[in-house]
Amino acid sequence: MFCYMEDTTSNQPRKRPRRRAAAAAAAAASRIDHNVKERLPFYVKSMLTKIWNDPQAKIIVFSGSGMSVSAGLPTFSGHLYTKASQTYKVKDGSKVFRYDFLKTNPRECFRFFKQLYEKATKAVPTPSHRALKVMEDSGKLVRHYTLNFDDLASASGISLWSRSNDDNDASSSGKTVELHGNICHLVCRQCGCVHGAHKNMKPIPKCKNKHCNGDLRFRVLMYDDMEGSLICNTNPLIHLLPKDVLECNAILWVGISFRQSASCQHFGTVFSALQTTATSQAQKKEQIPTFIIDLNPNGALENLMDGLQMQLGEDERVYAVESTSDEFFQGFVVP
């Protein structure tokens, strides 16, 4: 399955002061609280309850690394950059995720991503991933767009979207769209052929295609990735989002801090689609509610408004929900 990002050159980590201690975040992420609904403002709780109880409800979910925290996987805004900086003795851990690191030190880059691959393959889907599977089976899930590359959505049994060879066919039956790649795949830097990763591979594997023998890399989008077309060869947001927005009743952004500009770009694309949908109807459609679900949702909303250079709030029907991913989904989807 392939994916696409519109502007890989601007897929940058946004440098902001940390808003909470990592230990506190990890402790909160491991806590499952079934009473999350009781802590929400009445009107937000009422909206969400009405959506979940409606058998005809259709929901789009965007997920980030916060959805995989309880599986033991680190977030980009937390331990992942710290580990990278310690391993490679660099002040800014995000440098390990830049294309320059692959270009100048491909063997070490491969080793680092292999460590992430090994950790991801040992992880199991979280209650959030299982809830998404329940949503798909019940018909409530319009689409799950994920910024994660850990393959946990697929491991939970959620169907994957992939574009067929027919450019006129969006192959829209699959529910999960991997916007930033999949660490269980390798891709040839010469011919673009995709191979499966395995635990016994050594840096740097060669392409097995006849007459190729090119170097393989993990199929994960890096910052400023000059080989982004190998990772993402089509834009699912262009092909799927207009139809998805017409179908949905709500949009959830789960476990996304909006510290990376790519996530802000994705939100801007969705927001524009919502505006277009509303104004294109014969009778103007009420704005579809958008919920930002995070341990620090107000901080995420602030990051988002900084990234978009615009104000968002109740007038645009954007609501902040303070919750871990797991407690939110267990509180509403699997009460």
C-alpha cells in the first residue's frame, strides 16, 4: 500500500517548549478511565453521545503517535527524539529523522530504523486500535487516516486502503490510510519496488528485482525527504477526502500534538474540504464538528493555530477533549 504527502519539504518538527513532564504523560497514557464522559463539558459530551448512539453516524478518524503510547511505542514529541539524540550524540534528535541522515550515513540510518521496526513488531494493538476495528465492523468508520508508521492498525485487523493501478479508481473500500508509510516495508531507492522487512536483515539489504540490486530503505517518510515519491506515490487526501467529508458526521483527531507542520497541513486540507462541502450544498450544511483528543488538547489546539496562522474554536465547531486515546474510545465506543 502506498501513500503520499503533499509537501515533504515542510514536514518539519515544530519546536515548542514541552508542556508536561514525560513521566507524567507516560503515567497518564497508561491509565484507563471509563468516566471520561463525566469530565467533559455538557455540550461536548452531549454531541459525542448523540454521535455514538446514532446507528447512522459516520466518523473520520485521524490518528497520531498518542494512539500507540499504551502499546509501549514512543511519541515523536517525547521519548523518540530523546533516544535519537542520546544514541547519536546530537543536540536535536529530530536530525536522525531527516533525509540528510539517510543521505550521509545510510548504514546508521538503516540500523536506527531497524530498532524502531523491531520495537513496532513486538507491540500489540491498543484498545484504541481495537475500537477502530469495532467502528469499521459496525459501519461507523468512514476512514482512518494515520500519521503513524507502526503497522498496528493493520495488526488489529482494520482494512488498509491502497490505490489500484487504474488512476481513475480510488479503491476506497479499505479504511486505514497510512499517510507517512509503514515500517514493516522496505523500498528500493533505485526501482521503487517494495519488499517486506524481516528481523534477520542486515544493513543495507539489496533489491531482489532482476537487473536491479539497488539499496533498500525503510518505507517511512523522513523530514525533507527527497525520495518522498518512493514512500508516497499518490495523494489519498485528494482522492478520498472530498467523498469522505460528504459522508461523515464528525471528525476526530486523536493523539496528535500538532508540533509537526505536516499534521497542521493535513488539518488545513480537511478544514478547507469542510468549508467547501458546506458552501457547495444547495442548502448550507451545518459545519461538521471536529474533536481534538489529547492529554493536552488546548496545547495541541494552540500548536495547530500557530501552524495554520488562524483562530479555531467553537465558531468553527472545533472542540478540545482532554483524554488519552484509550480512555476516550473505551468511554464511547466500548462502554
